[in-house]
Amino acid sequence: MTTEKAIKSIHLKSIVTYLFMVLFALAIMAKILFIQFKEGDGLRKMGINRSIEEKEISALRGNIYSTNQSLLAVTIPKYEIRVDLISNKSDRFFNANIDSLAYGLSRIFKDRSKAQYKKTLTRARAQKNYYLRVKRNVSYKQLLEVQKLPILRLGRNKGGLIIIKSNKRELPYRELAKRTIGIYNYEAGKYVVGLEGAFNETLQGTHGKRLMQKIAGGTWMPVDPTNEIKPKNGNDLYTTIDIDIQDVTEDALRKQLIKHKAEHGCAIVMEVETGEIRAIANLGKDKNGRYSEDYNYAIGEAEEPGSTFKLASILVALEDGVINLSDSIETGNGSTTFYGKTIRDAHKIGDGTISVREVIEQSSNVGIAKIIWDNYSAEPQKFIDGLYKTGIHQKLGLPIKGEASPYIKNTKDKSWSGISLPWIAYGYELNITPLQTLAFYNAIANNGRMMKPLFIKEIRNTNDVIDTYEPIVLNEQIASEETIEKLQSMLEGVVLRGTAKNIRSKHYSIAGKTGTAQLAQKNKGYNRKNYKASFAGYFPTEKPKYSCIIVINNPSNGFYYGSSVAAPVFKNIADRIYSSHVEIAISEEDKSNKINPANYYKAGATEDIQIILKEMNAAAKIDEASEIVIGLPAADSAHYATRKISETKIPKLIGMTARDAVYLCEDLGLKVKLVGSGFVKTQSIIAGTPATKGRTITLNLSNS
């Protein structure tokens, strides 16, 4: 091929290539024009539709209240602040106000300087960021301040202020009754047990709807707030829990768990007549040794109760008429054997021959086992049926999820053996929860009427009552009146003469039963290291107001009996309830005009004493001109005379309530250390000593 022909061939190929590229470019342009003008609207709509979704707006969850109107659970609104500093704002307007806006944000949130805020806002405007996040978790008070700032005070359209509301659930009293109240997580949309779960539907309300658009960075922003479907807030729960009694109960339980280095424990206080739960504390030890509400042991833990179950066994025998309280039982040296298995008492009781009454008062395992064996070994199902008649084998039907099923072995069960009958008699080979046990003891206090434990009194929406919960009777009469009276007498004897005489009070009467049980180690049986201490009872015995149960698992500080570990917690709780509830003190008196308030309120603020006198309808003289008075008991009434308080010297604090004593001491600049509960019994610094600011004074309190 000549050079000329080669050149012509190259030029020809170049022209063809060029023409091909031109035609390809024209085809692309034609397709673009076709898409833009023919299919453009449809594709744009499709893109918009894919970036817009209908989102749920959470309703404001209803509050949970105590019986004395304190908030137990509340929804706190939180806000996220975003801004659009581009739309409808000229450069001149922006530049004239940006310094003031930056200063205001820095002052309100105190997280960045004015210069840092100005730099952030200016950069966002330059980058055309019309959805800049300024701050998360903004309080309502802060929001009100933000809405007054330059630029933003013009609102959503002109000022560019975008407010996104969210909710957060809080427990004002933190750990108090936490497992019973429950926890709700707004972000996850889930509740955790308790009343939050049981009444979730009525608490949550009806959620609203809003259109949200997805913008750059995957962020969602509201499209048109004016067309949102507003949520309907939830209803409020008014519980039976008394926050003061709850505080007392949890404090007493916690101190005893710490003292005895126990694994976990629970304490419940129930109003006898209605079954209303006034307090329920559940505390378990974490890996760091701290106690917190980690599980609802009172409701969910069914274990062998031990000696508190002896009362149910003796009830059956009394109902069947096979024993009398004065009958004698041979307990010998404190041990007996059934089918090669030995049952032992803590020690030999008396001379080895005790009465049926003493079997309960002294908590004899041997005695109760012999009573039940001697009278029911030929017909054990009759004994089991007697227990079933009380209803103790059935669940309480609580609204709170997680109630464990009680298990009282039937003779038809495969695991029934020769030792089952005597072992069941004193609280083994069966399972029952603390609350189920308390319901039984509460029935004894309530003259045989078994009440369902109540946690809720009312459901309200604002001030409108939606629903009311009345007391529910589970068993109108668990035993005859005669049997109930005998059981009441024995329970009172336990405190007067028996295993719980260490908690006897001079001021009011207590009835109850101690319990000590070895804990089964799964398939390894029992050992002498793992115990459960308990006490169930009520007070005052003449007209019971409250029943209470204490259960403490695995105390490990050398003590494990119910009398030394659990009963003192009951006494502590009862003392503090008694000292703060005038109506109980009155019920223990003669109910005549001879009520002497000075027996209960020895000294204190004049105004407080006057209120107490009025409530008690008591006869007493009082020096109204004095700020602090001291009770001087008389034969039929009392005289409250002036107690002089020096402004420079330690006052005499004996007989005062802790509150009044602390007030006076702190007013003098002293630091106060309280030991015990009730009234001031002793003070570490003698009255009349010059008061030195910063000095610590120890006040020992007592109700006796």
C-alpha cells in the first residue's frame, strides 16, 4: 500500500469514529430529554415517595402515683433542637443577628462558647444545611428560652426553628418499688415487668402520625407539622403503695441484708382489711456487693417456706378436731425419724413434752411432724385436701406478670413418698412465694377472710376516674371462727413467749411466726450452710391494721434463724409505721378520754404537737407561746411545757422526733448522725455543752 493510500485510510477511519461518537452523544441527549420531559414527573414523584414515610408519634404515657399522690413513674418530655438558617433569611438579616443567637445558645446550654456556636451556624448556612442539629435532650425550660432567641423567635417558617419532641420515662424515687412499678423504654418501645407491663395498654394512650422526609445524610425531618395526627395521652395509675411505708420498708430490709451479708431478700406490707399492698421491696446483691431491685422475689420466687407453713398445718388439724391446744406432744430430745430420715428441732424444748400451743410458739419441727403423722398417716390426702380448702395452693391472680405457681404436693404425685407427709407439715416438699404466704397470714389477721393483694386503686385521665378497683375476697372464710381465734392466740404467743419474743414491744402488740428453712441445692439436697430466714405476722393484734412478711435468703454472717435475721426487720418497719400513724396508737389505747399523747409524742415542735392532739382528740394543756414543748404526763391527760432552746448551747433532745432534733442541731451548725429509728433516746453530747459548728452529734433513736 502506497503512503498516499495509507493516509486516506486513516482519515476515513477517523471520520467514521467521529461520526459514531457524535451519533452516540445525540442518542444520549435524546434519551435525557425524553426522560426529563416525558417520564420526569413520574420519576420525580417516585423519588419523593420513596423518601417520605409516615412515622408514629408516641403518646405521652400516663403517670403512676402512690396512694399519697407521689409520682412513682412519670414521662418527661425531651426535645431536639434543629435549625434552618437558609430559607427566608437574607444575608443582611442573618449577619445582624448571628452574634446574639450564638451568645444565647451558649448561655442556655453551656456546652460551647459563643464563637464556637457562631462558627457552626455560619458554616451550616454556607453549606446550605437546612436541618442542622443544635442540641439533643433539651428540657422544656430550655426550649422556652430558645424560642425567645433572635432569628429563632420568628418560629418555624421565618425563623427556621425546628422542634422534635420525644419522651423519657423516669422513676422519681429511683429504686423504691422499682421491680413492682416496672420500667418503660421509649426508644425501644418496650416495658420491663411490673405495673408498666400489666397496664401497658391503658398507660400508653393512642399514638399519633406524622409525615417525615428523608434528607441528605439519612436524616428524617417533618414534612408538614400542621397536618399531623396528634397523639392521645395515656391514663394515670393510682396505686396502693404508700411511699412513706415503702421507704421505711426498703430501708429496714437493706440495712439487715448488709448486716448479715445476705444474697437477697424481700419485704411486703399489706393492709389487713382490704389487701392493699402498701410496700413491696425486693433487693438482691450484685457482683459489686450493692443491693438493688434486680428481681421481684416477693412475687416470682416460689421456694420451700419452712416453719411459717406450720400455721397452715396446725389449721387443718384444728379444723378436723383431731387436736386441742392443751394436748401434749412428745418431742423428746428434739429429734425423730421417719423412714430413715431424721427431723430435728433447733434444740430440746423444755422437758421433752410440750403442748400443741408450744409447738407453734417454740416452732417445733418434731412436734408438728408428729401431730400430722399421728392423725393423717392413714389418710394423707385428707390433710392435703384440708390445705387446699384454704386456697393456699392457688395462684393469687395478680395483674403483674411473673407470679410463680404454688406447689403443694398431692398424694397422687409421682414424687410422693413416705416422708412427704411429715416434711410438708413443717414446710418442705412444697413451694410457695412470699406474697402467697402473706395472703394466708393476712387472712388469719382478717378473721379468716382471705383478700387478693391489690396494687391499683384507680385509673384516671386527668381528673376523670376511668376505673376503680375494689377489694377482692379470694376465700370468705378459710377456717371456722373458733380455729382462727386459736391461731391468732398462738401467733401472739410466739411474740410474747416464743421464738420471736425478742421483738416484743411495750407500746403495741405483735403477732407472727418465725421461719428458718434450709435451701435445697438443686440435685445436691440440703446442707447446713444455705438458709432462708423469714417472719410473717401482723400488728396491732387487737385490731390488726397491717400484715407483713420478711424473707431473707442466704444470710452469711453467722446468724440464720428467722428470729434473729428476719423478725427484727418486721419490728423496725412496724415501729416506724406505728410512730407515724396516730390512728394505730389510738386503737391500742382505751379509746376513752384518758388517752395520753405524751406516752407517744414526748417532745417536739409546738405546731406538730397541736396537730397530733387534734387528730387524737386528746386532752392536754400546751404552752402555745413556745416553739418547742416537752410532755409532762398527768393522770388523765398531759401537760406540754416549754423546753428552752439556747442559741449557743447543745439542747436537750431526749424524747424528740428525729426530724425536730435534726432541725435544732443543724440550726446550730452541727452535723448529725442518726442511729436507729423513732424518738431520741440518748445524745452523744450532753445538753448545755457549747455548740461548735461542724461538730458531729450522734443521736440514738428508739420507739421503746
